[in-house]
Amino acid sequence: MNRKLTAGVITSLLLAPTAIANAQENNDAQSRVLTQTEQVANVNGVAAATTKEQIIAQFAKLSEKSTADEMVIAKGDVENLSTTDFNNDEIAFIQAKYEYVVGQRQQLEKLQEIGKNINALTYTSKSFIKDVAAVEGTYETFLSSYLSVQSKFETAFKLANSNGASSIASTIRGTSLQYGYTDAERDTYFKTKGADIAKLTNLKGDATAVLPATKALEDLVELLKNDPNNYTAISAELEKVTTAYNPLTANQKKVVVAHNPNNDSVTPYKKYTDALSNLSSANKAVLSVEKLIDGLDPKSSTFESKTLAAQAAYDKLGESEKALVKNSDKLKLFFQYADLSKQVNALNSSMKDYKAQLEALRTKVTALDVGNSSDAAALNEIKNKLETKLSQLANEELAVAAVISQIDNLSKSNNLVVDMLKARSDYNALPSASKKLVTNIKILTDLEKSHKAVVNVIDQFEKLEKLDPTSKSYISKAKSAYTAYAKLDETKQGYVRNHNNLSDKVAVIEVIVQINALNPSQKTYKDNVAKANSAFNNLAEALKSQVVNSGELTKAQGYIDTAKAFDDRVLALANENPDTFVAKVAALSAEYKTMDKNAKKLVEQAKALTTYEKNNKAVIKVIQMIDALNPTSKDYTKKVLAARKAYNALDTVSQKRVTNYTNLTAVEDVASLIGLIATLKPSSKTFYQDMKTAREMYDALPKEKQQVIINYDALVAAENEYGVAQKVVELIDLTKQQDGDYLTKLLDARVAYDQLTSNQKKLVTNIKELTAREKEVKPILNVMLQINNLDPESNNFVSKVNSARKAYDNLNKDQKKYINNIDILQNYEPVSQVIELINKLKSSSSTYLEDTVRARALYDALAADKKQYVTNYYLLQAAETSILGAGNVMQMINDLPSVDPKQYVKRIQEIRAAYNALPKDQQRAVQNYKVLQDQEKLLKPVISVVEDIDRLLTAKDMNSQYQKILKAYDKLNAEQRRYVYNDDLLLSLDNVIKVYKNIANLNPKDKFYFGMVEAVRKEYDSLNTTDKQRITNYSILLEAEKSMADVKKVVELIASLSPTSSTYLEDVANAVAAYKALDSKLRAQVINEDVLKKAEKDVEAVQKVVQAISVIDPDNTSFEKKVLAAQKLYNSLSLEQQDLVYNYRILEEYLKMIE
């Protein structure tokens, strides 16, 4: 009974929606019938009211582009215009519009045909000129007709605009009109319709340009036909054609080549080229000779050969051909000079009739006469050279006779060697040809052979007289001369000494050779030095200064004295006190090692010293190890331990000789502490304990030893690093709480972390938490950061402004509410516009002057407080200055000493820009340009620092960039630092860098991420407004704060979950969705995540039961089975979970049905 009742209820519920839908459909049908009836009535009313407007609209759109169907319809409508709707004036204007469109369409058809004719014109057509004229004529006729159609409609419009059709005149006229166009505008329109009138104009110009050439061709053809043998006339006509043809363009030349108005089998141009190639060989030869004569130049070095060649070519011509040579008189004159020049150059003293020829040529040269020649000066110069050469040849005969006489007199000479050398010198001075005339040269040669050795020695000594004594080769050549001298017998040596007073020179050279031969390796070295000293002292005082190596003799004696003194000191060691023995041996050994190698060779007690060294080597090594101990050494501790080990290895006697042993014992405890401090590493697991131990050891030392701990600063630094790192850890912990100062805390923590050194950062254990919290507020922070980073003095200010504006516009409305510095962007945008305009100024632009004036106007329009931000103002000034020329640039350079140091860099840039803007000729006029270059060289590292400072606030890693700039700044000298105009920014960024570093170090994975975010926010809020704008990664802080807010929201959602709530399942789903929407790095910050996981697990189990109940169908054969399965699932739930099964009452009903 209950089962049937339940089924009936369910069936009624299923049918109810169908009934409701049917009722609604009937109502909609009735509504549609009423609506259609009303629409039909409305359409009829509208149609009646809009007939006139439709006609006006129809003819307003009517144009040459209208279709054929539209024109047919328009024609019928024009013929049936109703006087009820339009007055007579309106009908007349509509008819005028229709006729205009018809006429316009007809004209455009003609225009298209003309366009085809224009395109058909080709430069290679034999009737090009005629074809162009024909198309031009057709176009002129068309244009007249076309303009008539335009004028007619223009008149109709003006009339309609002033009569009864004025209300529709403008509308009917429409926009498709062609009257009122300029010629250029009309040609442009015609081109869109297929007729390139500009091309026709160019073709017409080319046709006109070739007329002189074609006329000359036709005249030439006529002459060739009537008088083919008139060479003179043909040559003239050929010249006319060539003159007219050569200046033509390539296309115009094509017209001339193809020109053939009479359609001859051979074109006029071909006849022209044939005529050129068929010039007679005789005329070519004449022209060739004339060309050779024209190329003669008496001033040229090739005058003789070219003149003789021209004469030879002239002689080959026939008599009739010679008569045609126009400049033969010039050749005749030039040949006289060239021929005589050839004969004079060919004269040779070995010729049989040499004297007769010489006299004959002198007579001919004297008789040369230039007449009225325009080359008189050059020809007279040739004549003078010939006369001079002939005189020289005559003088050579006298010189030959003199040499012969000198040689003959040698047999009677009292000073044979001198006279023999003089004869040889005069003979060598003769020309090669004249030498053959000296018939007794064998006498001289025989005498030279018998006295060759004497002459050779004298020659060497005389060369030494001329040689600079300070030259490198002087001594070697002196040695060679003396060696050769020593080989002569006594008589010949007398010849040498008596020759030009060489006796003193020989004595000096002998001493030089002795000194040069000294060698410390020789056993007789000391004796040789003594002999050399004796020889040197025997020289006269005046000659001693000529001994160029006397200093070597002094050095040699010094080596001997040094070696003897050293030997005496080594011998004295036998009686040395044991306390000082080792030190003395070491001192002597060190001295011996540094001794000059030459003196060292003379030391006789070297072996005795070596024996002493071997016996005391171990002691000396320990002493040296102790002496070498230096607290500043990197491996100081190891060296102390090594010294102790070496000392302990000595025997008792040797240990007593270690005179500095107390120095070792005094530093062993100090070395141990120094070594411990040196091993302190922040990355070490025992860092804190080692640091603590080092502090205890240091405090236990007496004050005098504490002062010896050279790396005590490292201990203090380690302690400071640990303390600083712990402060950052505390700041990061503060970011756990997401209060109103959350973003500030994040920023403060990030800045503090970034300011840490790499070693300090290793001690911050919760940095990942800070980074995770920073990432949550990234988009908003990025925009605020970009705005805060805007710096009008930076190089990329304009792009930054544009980028900031774009980033801001990309934010949604809610995000934009958090941008509290938008006023900064709005304030900078006008400045950015001016800077961008100035940057676009180009001296190569045709509008350079106008652009410069416009830039000046926009700059002057800026408020006074904004003008200072136009960092490229110097470019505007440079543009204005460039007009003033080099004088202004020179003055600017001269004024540099008075420029404010803070403005110096910009002033140099202004001067460079002004100089570069000058034309090349004006640049060369800047006489003090070197001053500018020197200053630019001085400022190069300064500009690098300035630009790095400008880019600091936009650097990817501001901290590392900051450290880099500080190093570069420290390298500048005092003068260069004066010019760093933005160093106040660099030196004021400590707090900014600190905040920046802490923001950069925020890590969502860190356990205390939110605390770090809050700490960074506090640090950021403590900055002044200017410094806040310099935090370029502020967006990271904002993102971290946003992330913190998102996590807080999820935590609150989870905390608000209540199983007793009617919306519990939905609340859990929302909480899970919010949790999953978080960045994976942030989920660890959800402190009640376990609560959510449990709730999610409960909901999942409940949903299985709910689903099992909802799919049960009482009419299904498996109804009872599914009910029991659902009951089993329900019973497996906890009591809390069972309370969440909202459809359990349906299951209860089903259970009753199966009972």
C-alpha cells in the first residue's frame, strides 16, 4: 500500500513540469500572433512615410561604381519622379545627377581604353614618337569631354543649391564627385581607373628628348644616300649624331635605336654604326699620328721616346696622307730636340771619332731654335740640359789626363802611400767609360798589391777616426785594426804610424785592445789587469780620454779588490764566536750569491765557505723558518708547527745554535688561535662552536699577545655576521602575522637579507619562508615598483614611463586600487613626452630646424620644476648650438674650467653633441678639439660609474650592482670623483639596498615567511618617500603580502567549517578550491591544513553514501540490493559523518518498503 502511494506521488511530480511547459507554450503562441499582426501594420505605415527618403538615398549612392541593374532602376525612377513628392527644381537636379553618372561612366570607359593604349607603348617600337603623339592626342580630346561633364554637373549643383532643390542638393550630390580636382589629384584618380597619365607624360618627354638625335640620324641617312664618298661631311654628321645620342637616358637610346619611320630594311641607327666602323684605314692612320703628336709633352720624361715613335709613324704615311696631318710642324720641331737628345745620350768615350762627334753635337745643340712655339720654355730646358751634359763630357777628358799624370809620378814620390791613395780616389771618381782611357792603371794596381796590407791597416785606422767612439762596433773594429797592424813588419808599421800622425791613435788602440781582452776566467787575470793599468797610465793625459773602455779597467780592478776583501772575511770565520757563527755564515753565503759573477770567479775561499754552510745547514734552516714566521702569512699556523718539528729534530748542540728559539716559543699559542680563526666558515656545521671557542681562547690571552692576533678582525666579523644574520631571522619571523604592516614587514625582511654578505646569508635559516610570502603580492608590487623606479635622469626613463603605464593599464580595477603612487607616473608622463621628442631630433632630417623649434616650444611649456627632469636637454641645446658653428663649440671648450663639477659630464656631452652636429668642414675648424678629447678620456671611467648609478635602481640584482659600482667608484681619483654628479644617490642607498636585499630574499618555502614579509614591510615603511621609490623589487613585497592575505583567507575558511552547518559540504568544497588555488609553495603556510584534509576525507565518504542513495530506483529489479548496499555504506560512517548524509530520510523510506 505504501509502495503504490509513493510511486503515485513520484509520478505526479514527474508529470508536473510537462504540464507547466505546455501551458507556457500556448501563452507564447498567442503572444507571437499578436506581435505579427502589429508588425504588419507598422511596416505599411513606415513604407508610406519613407518613399521620398528612399529615392533621395538611392540617387545619393548612385555613382560610376553602381551596377548595371542599379543604373536601369535609376533610369526608370528618374522618368517616373512624382511632383507630389518633389518640386520641379528637385526633379531637375535628380535628373542632372543621373545624367552626370551616365556621362561619367561613359568617360571612364574611354579612359580605360586610353590606359590600355598607354600600357601598349614601348620604347623599342619603330614608330614610338608617332605612337606617343597619337595617344596624347586621344587623351587631350578625352580630357576636354571629361572636364565638360564635370563642369556641367558642377553648374547643376550650384543652381540646385540656390533654388527649390537646396534641401536635397547636398544629399543627392553624394561623395563620388570628380570636379574641382587639381591636375595631380585627377591624374592619381585616373591611375586607379587604369590610365597612368604620369607615365604618358614621361613617355611624351622621352619622345621630345630624342627628336634631335632622330633628326640627325635622318640627315645622316640622306647624306649617305646622296654623297657616300664625302668623308668630311659624313664625319661631321656622325659627330652630330654621337653628340645628340650620348646624353640620352637608357630608355631614350632604345627609341633612337629602334627609330625607323620609313620601315627600311636597315634602320637609321644601324647605318650610323656601319658608317662609324667603315672609316677608311688612311684616315685612321692620320688620326693615329695626330693623336701621338697631341700626346707629346717636352716636360715629360718620355718625351724623347714618344717623339721618335711619332716621327716613325709619320714617316710610314704616304705623301698625300702626310698632308692631312694637321700638327706636322709641331712634330718637325720636337723631332730636332728628341733626335739630338738621343745622339748625346749615345756618346761614348770609346768611340773612334769621339772628340769630333762631341764638337759636332755641341754645334748642333747651340743652333737649336724654338721659334714661336708655345712649348718654348720646356724646349729651352731640354737644350740647356744637353749643353750641360756635353760640357761635362768635355771636362771628363781633362780628369783622365790628370789621373794618368798622377800615376806616372808615383815612381818619384817621397810619400808613396799617400800619393797612391790619392790617385786611386781620383780614378774611382771617373765615369765608367772614362776609366777605360786611363792607360797606365796597371802601375797603380801593382803598387797597391805590394802595399795592400799597409793600405788596409791605414784605411781601418782612418775609418776609426770617423767612427763614433760610443758606437757598439767601435771596439771590435779597433781590435781588428790593431790585429792587422801587429802582423806588419817594423818597416810597414812605421808607414802606418807616420801616415797622417797615426802614432798616437795606434797607442790608444793598443790600450783599448788590452782592456777588451781582460777575462776574469783567465789565470793571469790579475797580472793582465796590472799590465793594462800600466799601459793606460803611460799614455799622455790628453790621450787617456780616448780610451773608450777605460771604465772596464776600473771595474776589473774593483772585482779584484772585492774578491780579496771577501776572502779575508771567510778566513776570519775560524775565530768567530759560536753565538754569531751561524748568522755570519748565512750572511756571507747570501752575499756570495748576490756577488757580481766576475768578482765571484776571483774568490779563492769559496770552497771553505761551502764547507761551513753544509755543517750548519740544518741549524740555518730552523733559524730561517723561525725568522720567516709572519703572522700575516696565509698559512702562519702551519709554518709555526713546521718550525717546531724541525727544531725538535736537531741534536742538543745544534739546538743551542738556534739563536732565535725564544721567538718560536713566544708565538705558538698565538699561532694556534690564528689558525682556528682562519678556519671559521659560516657554511660549517661547527661554526658557532668554533667561534665561541676562539673567543674564549682570545680572552684568555694576555693583552700583549692579543695584539698579535692579526686576524682578530675575522673573529669579530664572524661574530658580527652571526649577530646580523640572527636579526634577519627575527625579521622574517615577524612576517608570520598578516596584519596591516604585513607588506612593510616583508619588505623590511627582504632588505635586511639582501644587505647580508653571502656568508651571512648562509646563517639565515628561514629565508625560504620570506620568499614564499613575497611571491603572493607580485603583480601589484611590480607596478608600484616600476613607478617608484622612475628616474628622469636615467638613460631609459622614457621606456620606463611607457612600461609603467602599460603595466598599470593591464591591472584590473581591484588591483589598481592598491596602486598608491599613480600620481608619480602622471607627473612624469609630460616630461617623458618632451624627452622622447628631443631624442628623435636628427640633423639629417629635412625638418631638423622645425623639429628643433617645436622641441624648444614644448620644453619651455613645461613647469619649471619639471624642466630639471629633461635629462637630454643638452641634445636640444646641441641641436640649437649646431647652427652657431665651430666658433661656439670652441668657446664652449674654452669655458670648461668654469663649469660646475656636478655639471661637467653633461657639459662635455653637450659639447660632443654640438661638435658632432657640425658639418665636417666646421669640425676641422675647432682648433681646441684635442682638449675635448682629453677630457672625454678623463671622464670615460666617470661616465661608466655615472651610467651604472643611473641603472642601479633598475638593475636585476641591485645589491650586486651596488657593490660593483662602489669598487669602480673607489678606483677613481679625487678629480674624477668630483665629476660624478649623482654620487649622492650612490652614497645614500645603504638603507635602500638593505630593504632591496630583504625583499629579494623573501621565500614562500621558508617556515617564517610571513614574519619576514612583515619585517620587510616595516623596514620599507621606515624609508622616506624618495627611497621607497628606489626599491625596484617592491612588487615582490606586494605580491608576498597578497600571498599572505590569500593564505589567511584560506585559513579562515578552514577555521569556519562546521559540520552542523547546512552548507557544510559546499563550505568544504570552497575551502578545498581556495587551498588548491594557492601557489604550491604557499600551501605549507596554511597552519590548519590538517583540519581541511580531515574534512575533505569526511565529505568524500559522505558523498559516496549520498550518491548510492540518489541512484536507487524503486522500480528497478535490483532495488532491494541497492538499498541494503547503501545502508551498509551508511553504517560504516562515523557518527559525525552520518549526520552529514542529507538524503538519509529517503533511504529510511526505502528500507520501510522492503520490510
